[in-house]
Amino acid sequence: MLLRQLEYLSALSREGHFGRAAEVCHVSQPALSAGIRKLEAELGVQIVQRGQRFEGFTPEGKQVLQWAHRMLADEGALRHALASMRGGLSGVLRIGAVPTALTVASLLTAPLRERHERVRFSLESMSSREIVSRLNDFDIDAGMTYVDGEPLGKVRVVPLYRERYVFLTPADGQFGGRDALGWDEAALAPLCMLTPVMQNRRILDACFAEAGALVSPVVETDTVSAIYAHITSMRLSSVIPHAWLHNYGVPDGARVLPLPRPTRTCHVGLVLADRDPESMLARALVETAREVDLHGALDQTLRHHLGTPA
């Protein structure tokens, strides 16, 4: 069994199309199809359901695919370990992050890069559910997501910070002259928020419900940048995690107001596949996370924007 054949299989799983998978693997489509057929002959099972186009994997194929992901991840981890022994840690650290946490990823990647200048990074915005799925498929090395809410499955967890929420609103708007605000009042404002598919939105909906309020946003989006753009262009308000202030700050003409802490607050942390041996890139990320005080850095930023003493 050749690792190249397993790469064909993994690419076909990601792309869902023979032609695109071949392009990703830099081979012709006939070569990719022949490689997969050879793997089927070697294992004595049909892996791919074939018609005029790719139609998915057989039950046996899904099992083979799981092992392919694992073997390719192990092969990559071995290469990283040997490269580290030769001349320092190198390779691409793949991180998936929920949008609320992606804004502070640089607080980890910057110091890690200072220590290991040959390491590169791939950062993707994902839902919390996608992060768990991609970890299980070995498509990412680590995730940044909520760690004490919805089920995460069998993963290692490294808590980073506890999320706090503030109300971002036009400085000359309905609530611009206030010093603080309640959740029930915030629900009355024209809002821009993340979509319900995002876990942060489900958390905030629960906070509003705890105050006996229900929100119906004017704009829903799946990106932080779009929320900020609509706050500026349409003079909307939003409830945002304090972590966003680290990267985006407060737009001109807007201000932030504190909201009461809800009964239940959520931790954001790193999640990693529970596997042995551990990826050296993932280990370096965990070591960095344990030395960087994200909680303190974000609280300091929050106090600055609220104008409260340090």
C-alpha cells in the first residue's frame, strides 16, 4: 500500500469529485482513478461508489478512509519530528477557529513563530461542530472553540480564557449616553449578530432568554468583519465577545457598554485530537498557550475600552 494512494483517497473525500481531486494531487484523473482501483484490489474491497461521477464511499471505503486519514497524519507527524531533530521545528500548523476566537489567534501564533521561525500557519474560520469533525478526520491539528458547552467528543482541552460580553452601539444612538445596559434593553436595539448556526449566537440567545428577551436581528452574518461593517454603515448595534476588541477595537462613532454577567459564561480553549504520539506542532502550540496570559491580555483591553481602572 502506497501513501500516495491514500493521499488520492483523502483528496477525493475533501473534493467530492475525481477531476478536482486529481488536480489537487497534481496527477491526471485516469492516474488517480487507477491508483484507487489498485488500492481496492490490494485490500480486496470496493472503496468508491462509482457511476458517471463520484457517488461517495462504500461502508468499507469509509473505514479505509478513516485509516487513511490516520496514517497520513502519522506520516506527517514523523516528518515533523525528524525535521525538528535535524534543524528545529518546521511545517504548517493547521488551526480551525470559531469566528469569536479567530480574532485572538495571533496572541498564540506570534510568540510561537518567534520561537520556531520555520513554522508556518493555516488559519480557517469554522463552526464548533466543523472543528470537531475536522479534528477527527486529521484535517486540522488544533481548534480554538468553546470547551464547556456543546459535546466535543474525545479531544484534549486546554482552556484559554472565559468569554465576556459587551454592547457595541453608535455613540450618538439610543443608548449612547448610557454607562451600562441590561440584556432586556439590548434586545430592543436594531442588532447585527452572527447566524444561529454559530455557537456564539446560540450562547447569546440563551443570555437574552435568561433576561426574558428574544432577539430578531436586522442583519445576521457568519463573519466578524461583516458585523463591524454594518455597525458603521447601518448604525446597528451588536453584542460582542470582549475578545473582538483585541483585534478590531471600537469603530469611530461607536462605544461599548458593559452588560451584566450571565449566570453561565463560556470558556474558549484549544482542542486537540487525543492521539499518541502527539504532533510536535500541536505540542508547541500547547506549550505556547500555557505560557501566554490570554485572559489577562483580553481583560486589559476590555478595561481600556470601557475606561475602567487597571
